[in-house]
Amino acid sequence: FFFFFFFFKQKTAYEISACLVGSEMCIRDSPKTPFHNFNQAQVTRYSTMAQNYLLPSILNKDITMKGFLVFLLIHSALSKFPLNFQFGASTAAFQIEGAWLKDNKSLSVWDNLAHSGVVGDGTVPDIGDNSYNLYSEDIALMKEYGIKNYRMSIAWTRIVPRGTANSAVNQLGIDHYRKQFKDLLAAGITPYVTLYHNDMPSNLVIEGYGYRDPDFTRDFLYYAETCFKHFGDLVKYWFTFNEPWVLAVLEEYTPEEIHTVPYEVGHALLVTHAHTVRLYRQKYQALQKGKIGWVVNTEMFLPKNPSSPEDVAAAQRGLAFQLDWFCEPLFTGDYPKILKEIVKDRLKEFTAEEKEMLKGSLDFFALNHYFTFLAEPDRRTGEGYYSDRNLKTSFDPSWKLTDCNWSIVPEAFYELLMYVHRKWLAGTDLEFIIAENGAAIKEDSIDSVKLDRQRIEYLQGYIGAVGRAIENGVNLTKYFIWSLLDNFEWGSGFSKRFGIVRVEYGKNPKRIPKASLKWYAALIKGFTH
């Protein structure tokens, strides 16, 4: 790095650029650089990234010495990635599609919630990004910037508007998504499809009990099988549910409901997932050659005082009551021991058939992660989910925060990846996918997108943590950024911007690439030879 510091300081931008154009020779043949012991694949990667990222930056005079060194550091971490590692971007139907009543779509629970005034900024997602009508623009952006993997969701309300088994299938919804999948594939982009991302048909809540309804599994299987039948020739990665912990816990429960309902919902989701995987494997997988799993989420929990056994135990409970709850049954067929000991008879038992269905009901392990907590005991009294986990959370004052007031701690992300690997994946051939990771960054104006430094720094740290985990034996194969587009962020409305593409909202939403998209594209190009 000192070599490059003096080299950069003493040469003109054009001389540096000339060297970088021939950077493969420069890197390979100079024993004085930090790269002299790289193999040919690593040399080629550095050469590609230098030409695609550093050369344009230097010629445009928008790279600083600090930026140059940051480039070297992050791409040094990338040398740990296998050459077949895949990068992508994630979205979800309700958050980007708009077109809330088009083509016979029914209302979802979130349509009703948004129109009831619960959204913090007072907005509704009726138009939003309008991706239902403008998805071709999204595909064109991804193709232009080299994003070849796209995680999206199907709206249940567009496929089976009533939501119930044996009710009418909406052909307009089928035709729309088939065309979208075909257009993605024609552009060289692989679709990764979530069946359920928070948009239950409201009819299932108005006329039933949602996830806890005795017919919920039957209704979901009908919808899922409709998707397998109509899209399985085009879709090779399926996710049943996104973030079951959120679905089970982050609801407005009464003091009485919080005792049992989160566990009942979690149980229903686990059983329904297992039935869906069995259905796909028995009837469709052999012919369609696809894979199926679901997406869990968790924060990382670190003991506030690492020397305190109580704080260490609190951090362990944090993971057990968020992550292990929805992972352990998929590997062992039963709940984690600590949940059974604490929750006792409020935790339903799986039948022998359900245990067999649950074990191994994933073809990959997919994880969403955003931030980290410090953990200590809460010492609440009474029963209920929050009392059960007995956890008080906080942030270290030194941690930076995103616009959602979520902590930025990439080293804790690394620890989480190692935790998952050691607990469930070591010794298996399951691929490990990061299905969502990203940051909400405040943007006061369109000009903010020109630099987008905070988001780029976040991504550098967290993608670097992925590289470090790979170096230590974790079989991570794919990373999806959240999100391709600014979007409707549930209770926060459109006030939080997670996208690497800015959306100017209105009757005709406009997409504006951010500097983070260009950075991400340069990163991806380093894996293209």
C-alpha cells in the first residue's frame, strides 16, 4: 500500500490510468506490489476491476487518495471470493409494484393497513415504484449494470385473489408474471422467487384467522402449487416465506395474545413450509430441476459485557428466540431445547409426520441481516414472547447508525455467518445465500445520489465480512443487496431509502442510478472475465 501511495502521489492521473489499462501485466510482473503472489484468476479479477472502476474515476478526477486505498482494501477482501460467486438485488411485490387494483388484483392486508393511516409518513403504495407497469425499465437497468440475479416476490393477491383453496385463478396475473420471468431470462437475469412476502389476501383475515386458521396450510398450498404449475419451467429458486419471525412476532398483540399467539403463528408457518416443500419435491422438482427453501432473518446479538455470564446467556437467547426457532426444526425436526425449556406447553408439539417433513426441508440456507444489538438480561416478569426471551437490547455509542437507526457493525455480521456455519451447515453441501442486506441512507435531494458514500461504506464492510467468512470455510454462494429500488418500507412508507436506484415518486415514477449502483456494478464486473 505504501508503494501505491508514493506511486499515486508522484504520477499524474493519466500516467496512473495508463498503468491501470495494462494492470494485469503491472500486477503480475511487479514483485514490489501487494499482489505479486496472486494466482492468475486473482490477477485477472484485479485487472478487470481496476479498468472498470479506477480508470474512469481517475480520468473524471473524482477519486481521492483515501478512495484509492479503500478500493485496494475492499478488493483485497474480494480475493477471498470464489470466481463463481454471484451478486444480485432483491425486491418484494407489495413494496414496488403499485398498480394496486389492476388486472383483477384483490386487496392484501397491507393494502388495508396502508389505507387505514398506520404509515408513518402518511403515504400509500397505490402507485409507488409502479414496477408492475415499469418492470421492463428495472430489467434494463439490471442488464446495463451487470446484475444477473434478481430476487422478487409474487403477489398472492394477483394469482388467487380470494386466497382460498379451489377459488378462481387470475389468468391476467399468471400472464403478467410469466412475461416478466421470460423477459428477465432473455436479459440474462436469473429470477429468485419468494411466494409470500407479507401480502396475505385480506379475505383470509376478514373471513378467517390468517396464519392460525385451520385452512391456512391448505389455502397456501393451493396458491403455491398454482405458481409451481405455471412458472416452474422458468423459476429455479423458490422461497416459501420471507422472514417468518417477523410474521410471528412483529404484530400488534394484546397482552393476552402475546403469551401464545407468536408461537402459534410460528408453528403454522413451519408446518406450512414443510408441506409446501414436500409438495414441490414430490410433484415438480424432478421435472423442473429447481430448488426450494425459505428466508430467515435475525439481528446479531453480542453480550454487552463479554465477561458477564448473564450477558453471554442473554445474547444466546436472542439468537435462539429469533433465528434458531425457525432453523432448528428444519435440521432436527424439533424446536431448540432452550425454547422448549422456557416456553413449555405454550409451544405446540410437532406430530411424528410433521417432524419427518420438517427435517431437511431446505435445498439451501437463506438469511436476511441488517444490524446488531448488545444484549443483557431484561428481568421482565410474567409470560409472553418478550418475557420469555428475557432480553434488553442497546447499541454501543461508538456504532454508526443508518437512517432507520440500525447499527452498522460488519464484524458482527461475520460472527453471525460463522455461527450459522458452525451450528447447521458445516459438514453439509447446502449453499448459503445472503438474501437481503443493505442500509437506509438519508437523501435530502437528488444530488445525494452522486456520492452515496454511506451506503457504499456499509456495503464495503458487509460484503467484506462475507469474504472473510468464505476464507474461513463458509459455503456462501450468493449475496443479494436490499434493495434494487427505493420502495415502500412498510410502517415507514417511502421515507426510508434502501435502493441503489433512487425513485422519484409521483404519477410517473422516475429511476435514477445512485453511485452505489455504479460501485456495485464495478464489483460485479470483477467477477466477469
